[in-house]
Amino acid sequence: MESGMGFRLVLSNFIFLLLHLPHPAITFNLDTKSPIIFDGIKNTYFGYSVGLQANSNNAR
């Protein structure tokens, strides 16, 4: 019975860590107050690359 309790303790600690560790999506910063919207050729990275360029010019 002690091995079952040890497994439950390890499992509960693992679940606790998964729930409390920061998720990658939390650190992704989207500017929702002043978005930059571009229109380009379909299936290209036009807006993404222009957005990166525009943000690097505004860096402080």
C-alpha cells in the first residue's frame, strides 16, 4: 500500500507543477490597444515581417 501512496504523492506533485509553471502563451505579448494591420499577398509572411520591422523601429 505504501508504494501506491508514494505514486499518488509523485503524481499530485507533478500535476501541481504543471498547473503552476508558466505556460509559453503567457509570455507571448500581443499589442491589443494599437494593433498594426497590413494587407499583403496570400500565403506569405508579409504582415509578420513588416510588423517585426515596424516594432524594431519603435524600440526604446
